[in-house]
Amino acid sequence: MTISDPARRPAGTRCGGQFAAATHAEAPVDLQAGGDTGNLQRSIAGQGPSEQGREEQSPSEQSSDEQEYLDPGPTEHDIAVEEYADQMRRYNDTGTYSFPPEPLDPVQVVHFWQETALPDAVLAQFQDAYPQARVQQLTNWLTHAMVDDPAPKEPEILGKTKKYLAALAVWEQRRRAKVVELAVHVGPPVLAAHEVRPALRRVMTSRQLAQLPPGTICEVTNTSVEDVLHDVDGGPTTYGLSEQFYAAGQMPDSVFRDPSNDVGTRMAELSSVMNAMHGEIAALRDSQELDAATRGARNEREFTDMARSAGFVQR
């Protein structure tokens, strides 16, 4: 979907240089012109035999009506679309993947996520998390779908085992058929490298479209958020179903975070490691000092007295 697609108009109305077809009577073709092929060529060109000597008009000699018909120029709608596109590009340029601009309308959201750069680290995280998330989503769907069709219970009497195994085989067949049915609504088992980027773009588009109030429209193109959510736009599914198609809801939020921006998190982790190291060093130092202070103690009582004298408090 692009902003250049004009809204449909009834035939005969002007919209972006489009007009209803005009019907013109065909000039007669004179096949008995005594071998004068000029009459035939002039007839194909729309000129009658009597116009043989007439010279073609130059563009400057054409009437203003003819020039307007041939080149009607931009309409008000064309101008409005171009101005909106320019404003939207400038607005979208203020955002990044981690810090996108506030969503204004569905067209702006789609174009931002089609154009913005996606960090390679996030693409790799998304690709790695997808297979397990897909399995988890199918499992959840299958559990819900089979809630009224549980597996047959294993009999307590051994004589009924054969009947049970037959029932179990039939149930397993129904279960496998249900898995095949549900798998149509999710992506492939794994995402190839060239599939990851468009998949992530659609997921992020879907998530930000959800932030727009229902009924939000782009006034220039008259496109509503519902129109976009139901639009396939060249993908394997609609924008509205992209979240479940790629099992994004089963992935932790960390998958969608750019690790290069988590400076605060990394600093906190480093600080925690350093504090643990300081604690270990202090414990080792205390142990060495305690060993030196209690050297020569002959029993536990002497050891305790010597440790207290050195300033160590028994815990």
C-alpha cells in the first residue's frame, strides 16, 4: 500500500489525470485511392483524403482546450498527497527503531516501519526465538482446540488394552489432522535469512497500529486503521494477523530490544559482578587476617579468645 494510490472515482470524473474514455468516429479508409498510400496512411492517422496538404499543428498553435486535455496537470488531490508525503517523511525521519515517532495515522505507521533501519542484533534475536515461539503457539492452540476431545483413558483391566490402543490411534489421527489445520495460520517452522526482515517489519507495524484508536483515518488518502489491518500488502497474511502468524506474542520482550541501547542494564550487571568480587576479596582478606591472629591457638577456646582480641566478632 502506498500513499500514491488514489481513491476510486466514478468514470468520467477527474482524479489524477484520469478521464472517462472518449469515443471518436473512425475516418474512412479509401482502398480505391489509385495506389496513393498517402490516403491510407492519413486515414490511419485520423486524417481524411482532403487533408492531404494540411500541416501538423505545433504545440504553440494548439488550442488551450487541446493542451489541457493532453496535459491536464496535477489535481488538488495530487498536490495534497505530495505535500502529505513530504511532511510524513520529515516526521518519520525523527524516529528510530528503538524510539519510533508517535503514531499519527495508519499510513504514516506503515511507511515508517517499511523504511526505518532494523538492528541486525534484533533481527538475529527474532530469528532465533521464532521456532520455539511457533511451537508454543501451536501447542496452546491445540490444547484449546482439543479440550472437548481428550485422549482416551488407559483401561485398568488388561483385557481391554487392544480396544484402548485402537481408540488411541483414532484419537492421535484426529490430533494430527488438527495440527495440520492450525499450522496454516502460522509461518514456516523456521525463518530463512531473507524472511526475517519483512517479518519483523510486519510485526512492529501491527503493534504500533494497535496503539491507534479504532476508526483513525489518514484524511489525505481516506485510509482507516481497519483498512490497513485487513490489508495483505504483499505479505503472507494481513497486518492484523502478523502478530500471531509469527508467534510474536510467545516471545519475551527482550527479543525486540536492541542490546546496543541497554547501556543501563549492562552497567547494572557489571556493577553487580564487581560488588560480588569485592565481597569475595574482603572475605579472603578477613580469612588471612584471622589465620594470622589465631596462629598458635591450642584449642577452640584459645582460638575464640585470640580472634576476639584481634577484633573479630563471632557471628
